[in-house]
Amino acid sequence: MGVKVMETEDGLIVQGQKRLRGAEINPHNDHRIAMACSVVALGIKDQTVITNMECVRKSYPRFFEDIASLGADVVEQ
């Protein structure tokens, strides 16, 4: 997506560019990363593919429906 993310003791530091780009993201079973990247992808013109999205179901079962209502083109494979 064109960002650099650094982990700190109590959070994250995100450094990016003016225009982000689509990417393939593997959230490594972290539902928070999967959902955050999905929301960021709403503002990117290029396609973003997030693998292993089933991890979000443990905390937000309706996430796919809700993000689709915001304009995301959600395709489960």
C-alpha cells in the first residue's frame, strides 16, 4: 500500500505517502490488521486483496456485509 509501519511498545507508527496503492495483504490471522487494511483500501483506486479474511469473523461476524455497504467490492474466495 506504500506505507511503512513500525511497532512500538504501546502502538504503531505509520508513515505513508500522499497516494496509497493497492496491494496483497496477509494479516497473519490478526483480525484487527485485516479490518484496518480493508477500511484503508476503500480510499484506494487500485485493487487490494486481503487473504485469510475469515479471521475477522471471531470479533465482527457482519464485517463483510457492513464494509460492502460502504462501497467495498467484497469477493470471498
